[in-house]
Amino acid sequence: MTDETSKPRLSEVRERIDALDEQIQSLISERARLAFDVGESKGRLPHAVDYYRPEREAQVLKAVQQRNQGPLSDAEMLRLFREIMSACLAQQEPLKVAYLGPEGTFTQQAVLAHFGHSVHALSYPGIDEVFERVQATEADFGVVPVENSSQGIVSHTLDMFLDSDLKICGEIELRVHHNLLTHATSLNQVERLYSHQQSLSQCKAWIRGHLPDAEVIAVSSNAEAARRVRNAPEAAAIAGRSAAEIYGLPVMFSAIEDHPDNSTRFLVIGRKLFPTSGADKTTLLLAGREGPGLLHSLLEPFHRHNVNMTRIESRPSRLGKWEYVFFVDVEGHAEDEPVAAALADLEQVSKLSKVLGSYPRAISSEESPSAARSDDE
């Protein structure tokens, strides 16, 4: 029989919680003051971006993950610390981050997951505009989708690097569950279904099994789908929970994607390279001299210097008919000795060898939200 007297009284537990809350608040304030002191020690810099150090942030978050022993998950603990760092940085001036919108899309979720809610998020309708705003210094960074685990590469994002001087400063890996949003009270009432084409593709089996007679309409973004449905009870949208909240739509069904591990990788783009964090990835743009063994000549330096290649994509070079360039991801920072040695060898065999970015590898978490690959991202 349980001894009731051994259980802590509720009032005592609440008193302990109140005391801890006071300590936590005091420590957060102290951290904010120290972060301000760091900024002051650098002198009065002209822009918020000059205070931002993604490599340092990655090191802090990695340490948080390694220290975590529960009961909160890694995802929850990382989210808390990202928000603390975001708020501390915003003391100087909020970062301006351009993203592929509109509001309510998964790319906006990626921005907030990576930078925290204290940034000034700027929505733009196309990938081109995101690049342009960062290049023109109207935004400090940009966030664009680059790859989805089931739909493949976002070619438009890669093609932008052919003519842009912007750099890759970070990556975000997110996972999302698509939701059916509607004011209808049953599936029988749904006559039209709206979503972005890629989201429709990723929920194809569910749609076929549950809404076989509905008119399926592809729109520019999942957020646009939710906007159209908010005053149409005979219609439904496939979108994320963020869009559901913004447009006041109930979630009738959640997790309707065909592949539950569907994930999207986003790139953070900026105007300069950052130092190594100790756990980095480098993205290269390569082109070789035409002839037999072209690809082998470009990849052999990585093998020679024991550099692990994690991805390769080819795209038309736009410089000549049937000429291609290669986007290559390797483990390590461009300043790391093995990668630097491989890059030096590449200079001898390639006609183009460009470092698009060396940046901290995404800290993935099973509970992180994510997105479906599309121009909606």
C-alpha cells in the first residue's frame, strides 16, 4: 500500500517550481547581459549580421544536445536554447531573414526553427527574389529549399548559384506531416482539394484512398491553398499546422503523407563564408575539361585525401550545349587540411572549382518539424 504521507505535497512542489523559475529567469538575464558584453567588445558594428556567428551557435547547440539527459527531448531542449540565443542576439538588432513565402509555408517554419522567433522574417514569392534581397543587403540571410528526401533536388535553387556570389552559411533539415485542413464535417462534403503540386504528389495515395472524387487543384503554395479554403466549407487544403493556425482552419486529418519520414533540406544563404565549427559540410561547384574520365578526374582528389563525398548533382552549365557542372557536398570545412588539399589538387584538373559554402552540418532531431519539397517551401 502506498504511503500517502511520503508523497510531496502539491504546494511544496509548486514552491520548488517557483524558486527554480526565478533562478532560470535570473540566469537567462545574466546570459543576455554577457551576450551584450560580447557585442560591445567587438565595437559598434554597422549591421546585426556582423554580430552573428553561426559556427559558434552550432557549437553551443551541439553541447546542449550532448549534455541533455532528459526528461525533455533533444528537440525540445534545442528549441529552448535557439530561442534564448535568438533573443540575446536581437538586443543589438534583429536579423533580417528573407524566405520563400508566403506566410504559413514550411520555409517560414524552417526560418523560425533555425534562427528563432526574434528575427525579422521577410516573405518573398520566389527563390530569385530571396537571392536578390540578400545580395542587395536588404536581408542579412535567406532561406530556400534545396532537396527533398522523396522528390529530389530543387533545381531552381542550385541554378541560382551559377550566377550568384552568395555563399551557403548553413543548412536546415526538417520533417513535416501534411495535414488535411477544412471546415467540412466529413470527407463526403469535400468537393475540391487545394495544395501545391509537390504536396499533392507526396499525398497521392492518401488522396486516392480518401478523396477519389474530389477535384484536385494545384496552387502556388500550401499557404495559398489554406487561404482559399478558409471561407469554403466544401473545400479542403493540404498544408502544415502553421497555415492552419494563420487561416483558422481545423485539422481533419494529420500525417497524411505517403512517406512518414519525408524530409526537406533548406539552405541558409548569406554574403560571406564563416570559420569552422568543427562539424561542417562544404558545397562545391565543379566543372571539368571535356573528354573521357571527366567525372573521375573531378572526384579522384577527394578519394586521394580521404574526404567523404555525401552528394553530387549535375546541372546544365548554360555555357554550351550538353555541357554540365557538378554540385558536390563533402564532409569537412574548406579550411580543414584534407579538404584544402583536395581543393588544391582540383585546381590542376578542373576548369571551375568554386566553394559555395562551408557551414555547420544540420543538427537533426526526430521531433523537428519539416517540409515537403516544392516552390511552396
